[in-house]
Amino acid sequence: MNAPKPLAAGQRMSHLDTLEAEAIHIIREVAAEFERPVMLYSIGKDSSVMLHLARKAFSPSPPPFPLLHVDTTWKFKAMYAFRDQIAEAAGMELIVHINQQGVDQGVGPFTHGSRVHTDIMKTQALKQALSQYGFDAAFGGARRDEERSRAKERVFSFRDRHHGWDPKNQRPELWNLYNGRVHKGESIRVFPLSNWTELDIWQYIHAENIPMVPLYFAAERPVVERDGMLLMVDDERLPLKPGEQPQMKSVRFRTLGCYPLTGAVESSASTLLEVIEETISVRHSERQGRAIDKDAGASMEDKKRQGYF
Amino acid sequence: MSIEQILEQHGQKDLLRFITCGSVDDGKSTLIGRLLFDSKQVYEDQLSAVERDSRKWGTQGDAADLALLVDGLQSEREQGITIDVSYRFFATARRKFIIADTPGHEQYTRNMATGASTAQAAVILIDARHGLQLQTRRHSFIVSLLGIRQVVVAINKMDLVNYEQARFEAICEDYRRFASKLDIETIHFLPVVALHGDNITRASEHMDWFQGEPLLTLLESLPVSAQRSDAPFRLPVQYVNRHSADFRGFAGTISSGQIRQGDRLMVMPSGRQSEVARILGASGDVTEAHAGQSITLTLADEIDISRGDVLARPDDKPRVADALDARVVWMVDQPMLPGRQYDIKLGTCTLAATPQLIHHRIDVNTLEHQHAEQLDLNEIALVRWQLGRPAAFDAYSELAGTGSFVVIDRVSNLTVGAGMIVRPVTDSLADKSQNVVWHEHKIAKSQRARQKSQRPAVLWFTGLSGAGKSSVANALEQALFQRGHHSYLLDGDNVRHGLNRDLGFTDEDRVENIRRIGEVARLMADAGLVVLSAFISPFRADRAMVRELMEPGEFVEIYVHASLETCENRDPKGLYAKARAGTIRHFTGIDSPYEAPEKPEVVLDTEKLSIEESVDELLDYLRKRQILV
């Protein structure tokens, strides 16, 4: 136990203090009100922050719920190693769910395209896992500033029996009074980081010294350029087109997903401070590196209606 | 500036949450789009998406329609309106902001209330061409209802009124007059052109006559609601952390005040006491903590505490009661019906609650109090709730964190309403049996009445000040006494100075005043008396509430009528003069409404009848009704 730190009376809170306290409140509220909550863990930076907050919320106990990783089997190798290490350090049960039917049918981003792959291996897999384990609440690390349709997402976001979201029929959410009532089979997606921005996330990682997957930091990596996106050749499953030669470039990732669907950015930012510096000056929003958002202006809204996080 | 310095600066920023409100065409989305765009919060790819969308849905020709940055959902873009609350984020060098963007249509009162519930300030848009609209009044009322004390009135589209200062000033004046009826502490006025950015992030080239700061600078300087340092400590217990045999922590977010190690605490509603042993903040042990922080406390003694309890200091505790009056915003199509059981979530405490009666509905456009039997979607009312068990809470106006609740439908699980507590109805003492049962008297009401040769009744005189209520009631009582009847006159002199000494003249206090008088009148009627009551009692709903308390036929509503002009000329206590001069506020007939009875039992026109004639008429009526035998 550390020596007690005094706090000046009536001390003003910085915005990060406020966001941290709000997120901890939300996480505790779920633990108190739900029978079987779970925390989605995607290995990315937002997940890492969310897990860190969960550990704070219940200290000195470990968080009273398991972690769930929906594995599309196409994540970067570095992500798997990091995942197992983090779950052990948190003292939490880690549930890894893979859509076995999808695997049996050989579904993958190259054979079936990004839309089918994401749907079968991610959206359907997530629904399978939630139903199979009977989770009535699932934490996700989504933020309202990420994408337009997310700006209207509730902190406690109701999902029907089919895990669907109805944006026009959401429960009003007032003060910090969250309504977690569900009937059997229905569930709530919970977003403790709703009010955080990307810069807040980075700043918090910096302030709290939260461990991150090395992929966020620039390094020489083998990449090919396709449709304006830099794809990392993470394993032999990436089919090279005629004439395509992987090139070593100093790149990093602003967001992590399936490696064939996640574009790298050329960068020399190899430390956290350099990454943050790059983030502050960046003029492109972070989901831009993800192929799945590009179809149409409201594509994310359609996916969310169907159960995507 | 190095990255460390930038982070240092960013780390120092505080957070201001504000709500924007305006009607459909006031340019609200454009204003927000402009704030985001000018403070460089728009990424290039978002802008190109907007440019693409502008061609499809935009309203600005070939120029990018900044409103599309803000209007999120497909269905909204198709309709060209914002239908839900959406949250936007931006930061300046000094401050981080969260905007709750809410729709302007009347049917979206609930969304505005939602957005306002977490806001510390409100930006209200007015179209300079149209001035104050019904919506402006409604938005301002909701803002005031939800307890927002800082309002910025942005008068938009100044370019369409030739940047005229006179037009701006006239709208400001209108607004000030209207807002004097509301509970808003500070109002700032700004002339803006959201479309072009005038007075948004930079001063306008077209309005030299305006000396104030542009909107963004103003938003950077508004105080972030600093709670009084002497605010009472409240910790609604959220979660009990049972780590080990020697660690039982009570986790929650401090909703007000501060706490130190060693402080004595009382658990409400049980009333048990202990001392703070440890305080765990977000980053380990601390010696003290304050409002807004999420903490875990351990106590020196092992006492029974569970989720839903409130920790407070023994000398400054919340109220504990099993009934309360609260203003309620109804949020679903299915109406709120008195008598139906709901659940409410009050802080961290969820319990059964039944609306017992609707004191009055408040018209969000005119602020009038109306009688209501049920509450429909987007309606607001003062409602009495009976709770399933005693709970600890405060008045919303004093401590919003322990004074607010949401109403949950037990069948559909939907959030159907939001409540702001005005007062407890009965204080039940902590640590004591809560069951006060109506004692069954051995002597029946009818026996008491027979003994007195009369039937009990409540003669309720209502009318404007100066209409003659007290004069007639006094004269009638003398006449009753001379005839050997047993009566008692309740009036301002014997009630306001004693029983209702703690009440003022706000609308809530007036309601409570009448409620108490009604209860006293009921006890006296139960004792067999003919009760005379002479109060202005301006609201129909309140008189209806008293009528409900009595047995059928016992309540006699007597409308003592004289025109406002006559009353003002009579002005027996000089009150009209004071009200006109502005030294008294909320004076019935002047700046507070009088709702005339719809079906009074008796009407006395004191412009035509003398006091004696009025008394004769009443005695006739009472004999005819066999109240006097």
C-alpha cells in the first residue's frame, strides 16, 4: 500500500480525472446490476485502457467478470502473445471464442472479402459467444468520437434477443442513472469510454503507463500497398498479387484489427511520446485505416444495427 | 512547444459540458459544425465524406454543409432534422468540451431533458428574423427545470437582418423579460452568423457595435459548476467490495461534498454510524476525497451497508421518507397513470414507486399550471410518489446527485420518465418503525356531527386578493356562531404564521401551503366542524386535490368574484401597489396566474352583493344542502 496522498480541499478535477471517475462509475454499476457481465477485449489501445479502469474500479480485488476475445484467427501474431500476458497479469479469466463454423467453411478476408469475413468471424462470432455463455452485459471500448453513428450511442446500449440495435428506439439516459433492466436473452452493451477522445486515450496511456502492443509503435515491417492502404505481411496467408513485392518500411498502426484489413501508416514514431505527437498533428481520423467503414457514409450504422460493436 | 509541454497543457484542461438548443431552422447543427470546423476538430476524411454527402443531402448548394458533420443517423439525414441526442467533442488550448446536441421539435422534450441533465451550461439559439418563439420558451424552461444556471443566448442569422443592433437589443430585452420567471442565474447574449462564423470563434467584421467575446472565448471562461466547498457529503453506495475478511470496501462516486480519513459517517436510511478508516481513490490510498471522484471507503466498524444506502455526516444528512413530491418529465407514449406501480432508480437505489396524484401539469410553452389526470409523452408535472420503502434523498435544487431519479416500467423495462425531487412528503425517522397507521376512532364522525346539529363541511373560499374572501368568511363565521354552530376559520393570519411558517410564495410552496391547509381542514371536518378557509388558492389542481381529501359532498367551493380592476382599486393591504412596483413577486393576478373555478358550488359577485347579502346567500345554500340543520 502506498503512502496516503493528500488532496487539496475542493480541488478541481482535470478532464481526465473526470473521465476516469465516470468510467469507473459505469463499470461498477454493471458489476452491481448484472448477473453475468463480460468485458470484450480486443487487445487494442481502447481495450487496454478499459481493462486498466476495470482493475482500478475493484482494487484491491480483481474485476468480478471475465474477459472475452472474439478471435477471427486473422489478428496480428504480436496481438495474441500480448493478450495472454495481459489477462494473466489482471488475474482474470480469458475466454477466447472462434466461430468454428466459419473456420470449417474456410471463411477469410481474402477468400470471402472483408464484408463477409467481418460478418461471419466477428459479428456472428460475437453473437454466438454472448448467447452461448448467457452474458447479459458486455463492455466495449467504443468511443462516441470515432464515427458519426457512435455519437448517439448510449453508455448502456440495449440489444434485443437477436443482438440488434435500434437507433431510433434507445432508452433515454439521464444524469449518471443507467437503466440496465433486460428480459432473459436481451443484453446491454456498455461503453465506459463513450466520452473519451483519441487524444484522451493516448494521454491516459502515457499518464498511467499502460502497456501496449508493439504494433502501435513504428518499426521496419514488411508491407505491400493495396488500394491506397499499406498492408503488413504478417504471415504466409497473405496472397501476393503478380508483381507484388513486400517492402520493408517504417510503419505503425493507429488501430488494430485483422491484419489484412488494417492499414499501416508510414511513421517514425517509435516511442509513446512520438506516437502522441503524431496523433495530435494528424489530420485524418483514425478509422480511416479500416477498410470496413468505407462502403458508404452510414456503413457503421448498418453494422451496428446487425450486432457489430 | 514540446510534446511533454503539450501533454502538460492538455492535462491541465478542465471539462465543460454544454447543451445546444434551438428549433429546426435556427441553425444549431451549423453552429456546432462551425465550432468543430473552426477549432480544427474535423479530420480531412470526415470533411471529404461531408462534401460527398452534401451533394446528396446538403442545403448549401455546392459548399460543404457543416450541419452534416453533426447530423449522425441516416434517418435524420433523410429528414434533414436531428432526432436524438448526440454528443460532440472538441478542445481548445484551455478547455475540453462535450456538446450534447438535442433536437428542437416539441415532441423531443424528453431528448432535451436528457441532454440537459449532464450539462453545466446551455447555448440557446434564436433566429434573428423570428425572435423569441414558443420553442425558445420551452427550451429555456427545460434548461431551468434541469437546474442549468448559465445560459448563452446566441441570436443567429444576423446577416439576414442587416446586422442591425436594434433588432438584437429588442430580442435580448424580450428574452430577459421572459427569463425573469425562470431560475437562471446568468444570461449572456451574442449576435452571431453560424454559417459564416461571425462571433463564433472570431469577432464579426460586420457588427462593430458588439463589444462582447465571441462564443468560443465565452465558453472557455464559463465557470465549470464549482460546488460549494461546504456542500454536505453524500456517497451513494454503488458496490460492496468484499476482498477479504479484513477488507470490506464501499465503492461509489461522491455526489457532493468531501470526506477525510477519520470522519464520522452515518448510513442512511438505517442511521448506523462509524468512522472512515481508509479512502481508496482511483490511484491508491488518499487522506481525503471530494465530489466527482469514484472512491472505495472502508469503515472502522463492521456495520451492515448495501448498495442503495447513502453515506453522509450525522449532522448534515439527507431526508428519509417513503413519499415525495417531484417534477417529472414523461418520456414514452404510454401515459403515466396515478396508481400504477413503477420502479425508480434514485442514485444507486432501485425501489418500487407509485405516482399517487398529479398536483398539476406544467404547460412547457406558457408555464401555466393545469389540472391533469394522467401524464403523456413529453409532458411535465409535479407528482406525488409513494415509495415502496423509505429512501434517502435531497431536493434536486440543492443536491442534484441525490435529488434525481429515472422511472422504469416494470413490464417493458423501458426508461419512461425522469424525476427531480422537490420535497419529501413525510419525514420518517431513521431507525424507527415507519408504519404510521390511521387510528380508528371509537367515536364516529357522524356521531360528532349529530351532537352539533350540523354536518361537517369545508367551505373553501377562493378568489383574487381583495375580492372579499376574508370579509365574507369572517361575517359568515359570526353568523354561524350566533346560531350555535361549531365552526373554525382558517386564513392567512393563523396558518401562514404557524403551521406554514416555513413556506414562501413560489409555485411549489403555494401547492404545499394548500396541501397542508387541506389536511388540517380534513381533520377539523372529521371532528365534525364546519371549516371555513379563505385563501387565494389560485390553482385548480390544488383545489381539486383538497376536494379529493374530503368525503363526497363535504367540499363546497365558493368563488368570491370581483374583477382584477376592482380588486386593485380596493387593495385593502396595499399589496397590488407593491406587486406593480415589483417589490413583491409571484403575486396572483399580476405575475402569477389565477385559475378561476370551472364548477364552483357557489359564486358570489362582490361587485354586486354586499357582505350581508353574501352571508345570507351562503346560509340559504347551507340549509338547502342540510349542512345546517
